[in-house]
Amino acid sequence: MKKITLLALACAMFMAPAVANAQEVTYVEDPAQGYTFNRFQDNWFAGVMGGAGIMMSKYDRGVDFGDRIGWKGALVIGKWFSPIVGLRVMGEFNQMKGATYYGMAIRTDMNDKLNGKAGKNFQFFNNIGAAGDAMLNLTNWICGYTPGRFYNAIPYAGASIHWAFYREGTNGKGDWKYAGGNKPARNLSLRAGLLNTFAISNAVDILLDLRFEMMQEHVDGAGNRTWVEYPSAMLGLAYKFNKRDWTAPVVPVCPTYKYTDAQGDALVARLQAADRRIADLENQLKDCNKPVPGPGPKPDKDAPLATIYFPINVSKIVGVQNDIVDAVANVMLDENKNYMLTGWADNYTGNDKINTRLRKDRVATVKNALVGKGVAADRLNTQINDSNRPDVDNGPKTAPLSRAVTIERLK
């Protein structure tokens, strides 16, 4: 946002002397800046697909390839949460053809499809169920999102649940019945695939869904569950709802102006004057950074080693004052000297009883802290002073400077 504001300011400054009918700064979405999340009601889609699949279990391989192909269809609804990540759910129908050694969904009128293989029966049943997939737009991830791109490759993975049913009778003309017993038999499956989308308009995509499933086959007899390899392919259409693209950050665009020769010369003169002013300021800054000649101030040997300050009505060392105590302790450990610690409190607040307690507690706190850092206690003398600090007292406004402990070297 700061970058955008500076750009708009630059446009306003340098384009001010333009012709009277010049356009103002405009703001447009810039995909180069990335993309933001849309509203929840945006980027939904719905679709319909139809195609075919083939059963590949150990029993089904006894049937010729072409005779195992069954129709399938799906109704789909989904949402993209970003240009890369999306979810979809669908209702599905699968027509399943194959072979079995057991007595479910048998069609003896079609056993000639087995080419005379003994012990097997031709099987024909249907699956109806629901599924859900997580989707990753690989094209947008690798190549970056581009509005209106014609093709997108979208790998996905998910799971589904189906109920299998068939028609009783050897010729498939009896009543409909659940496979696997009198109660509905639930078949689970795990799936992965590649969804290919081809945009024919801003709202409509052609879909090509290539999928491989491991489907639980609950139809070869009670208590017998096998897993069926079930590849499939489907074609379909999808319609996209509400906002279909993704929102990019808004950036200002400076208008293009046409200047007369006189206006161009005036702008050049302004820029040259600005360059001279910048050079002059840089020279002044260099002069300010030059060291002042002559000896510096002499240190006051009688000045306190340090002063530790406290908040009002507080005798605990807080904040940066702890760093000062650490530094003072290091100095004391390097010197072979004794020190006087004086506790102070301002007389503009509180009363004598409270201030005396604060002076004693503050000087004791500082001494204990220094001893804790290795300074010998017999090198630290303590006292309190009942007045405000005379070196800094200049009325109530300077009261915080008297809430302290001063540390001085003893001669």
C-alpha cells in the first residue's frame, strides 16, 4: 500500500502542469502483484459428465476387454478457494460388467462372453453413490494464474461410497435387488486422476476427466470382498457461477500527457533545479558529519559512575535499567575501588514515611543486584538522602529525576 501511495503521489507531482483536459490518475488491477481471496459465494462451478469405465479384478479379466466396458455418469458441484486449490463433490452412476465364481448379479444369457471358461459366470450390476475430491490446479501453480487461459491441468485425489444393485433372473429381467444381500451393500473406493479443462467461454469449460480407482467390490458373494482396479474416462461441461476470475491488487496508472515544447522545457528546468537542490543538501549533510576540530570535553572525574532510575512508588529495577546495572557491575569487577550507593525519592509526591521507605528499598535493591553479579558486598556502602537530588531539581517537572539510586566512586 505504501508503494502504491508513493506512485500516485509521484503522478500528481510531475503531471500537475499538464494540459487542462488531461485525465486523472486511474486505478487498475495488476496481476503481477499477486491475487487476493474472493468472497465465499464466488468461483463456484457445476457440471455434468459421461463416459465409460472397465473392471479389472482377478475374476473380471476372464472377460474380453470390450465386453467389460460399462457406461458411467456424474453430476458435479465444486468451488475454487484460490487459483490453485479447490474441492468438488459429485453424485455418480457406474455400470459394471465382469465375471464371478459366485451367485450375485449373474446373467447366464451373456455367458458366451466368457469364451467357454469353466466355473465362471458373467456379471452385470450398477453402482450409485457420492464422491469428493481435493483438486490442485497444476497449470496455475507452475505457470502462474492467467485470466482466460484456455487449458488447465488439474490433478485430484479423493474417495467415494457406492451402493451396488442388479436385476434378478438369469436374463436380467427380474426385480431390482441390492448386491451382497438383502440390505444395501456399501462399496468404498479411493481414487486419483487428472481433470483437463478447456475454456470455450468465460463461463463454460469442456471437461476431460481421466481417473483410476481402487473400488471395493461387494458383489461376488456374501462375506467376499475384493478390490477392483477401475480405470475410466469421462467428457463433460462445467458452468462457472458469480465472479469467475480472481481479484488482483489495485495500483495507480499515471496518464500519458502530451506537452508543448514550452511545457517540456519548463519540466526540464524544474528537474534541473531539483537536482541542484539535492546536491546542495548532500554537501550540507557532509559538512555536518565532519568532526569538530579541537579537543573534546574533559571527563568529570567526580561525576557519578551511574544513576539507576525507578518509576513512581516502585523500588524494583525495571526495563533498560537492568542493562545499566549489568554494565556497572562489569566496571566494578574491573576496578579495585569502593563505592557509595545513595537512595533518593522526590518530595513532590507521597509523604515522608513513604519516601523514606522507597529510598531504603531502592538502594537495597541495587546493592543486592550488584552483589548477585559478583561484586563484593563490603565494597558497596549505602545511604539515603531525604532531599530531592540537588543536581537535577528544578521543580515538580523534574521529580522523576529524583526517583533514583546514584553510584559514586569513593576516593
